[in-house]
Amino acid sequence: MHIIIAEMKALPGKVEQVTAVLETMLAPSRAEPGCISYRFFCSHEDSERIMFYEQWQDMAAIEFHFATEHFEALGGQLDGLLDGEPKMDIFEASAVSVP
């Protein structure tokens, strides 16, 4: 399994517009092959700070996601709404054995 953690910050007064755009990503992304979980959260301490947490079956599923029309359109939809560029990390999760 692979996990994506992405973080972005909305410009002041733009968080509702950003979250509206991000909400359009939920249903089509969750319907993609290999998507285990796809959700975002706003920070309790800084409501303009938004974090995505995604779980994917493998890198092939992530590569498919990055090539979808809705993902490719996301950047343009967020133009002028974010404070800086989003940051993203991809992690490979491994099984943990409990003694």
C-alpha cells in the first residue's frame, strides 16, 4: 500500500472556494481502481491549512490517478486560491508485525 500526504494553504478568505474545488475530487478519485481511501481535512488551529490523506493499493494506481482528467484539471481550478505550491509526499506502507 502507498500513502500520499499532501498539504496546501488557502489564501486568506479563499478556504471555502478551495474546499469546494477539492470536494469535486472526492467521488471520482474514490471510484478509481486501487483507491483505498481519499479524504482531506482542514487544520483546527489554522483553517486555511488543508491536508489530503490518500491510501492507494500500489504505485500503478497513483500513476493512473495522476493521469485522470479530474486530477490534471485540479491545478487550474486552484489557480489564484493558494498561498504557495502544494507539498506532497508518497510513502510506501509495510506490514507491521505485533509480537
